[in-house]
Amino acid sequence: MTFTFFLNVLNALQRLMKYVVVPREAAYDMPTDYSVRKQVRVDRAEIVRLQMKQALVGK
């Protein structure tokens, strides 16, 4: 193995490292993300009486 061959291999590796630059992924959680509530407590007195509507099927 000659010195010039070794330099050519190093040049090739350096080029590969330039071509294979992968951008970093963004952070999973960001300070500007919206927060989502998974549970909400509602008093029964605040709940309006619900009514079920039935639709006619096929018309």
C-alpha cells in the first residue's frame, strides 16, 4: 500500500462524510408545544340534560 493510495482513501472517506451529513432531529418536546388535557372534571350540576336523536335509516 503506497502513501498516495492511502491519501486517496482518506480523501474518499472525507467526501463520503460530507455527502452523508444527516440533519439532527428536532427535540421531542418543545417549550412552544400546546398542552392537551387528558382529563377534565365537570360537576353534574353543570351538565345540561342530553337528548338522543334518532335518524331515519335509508332515507
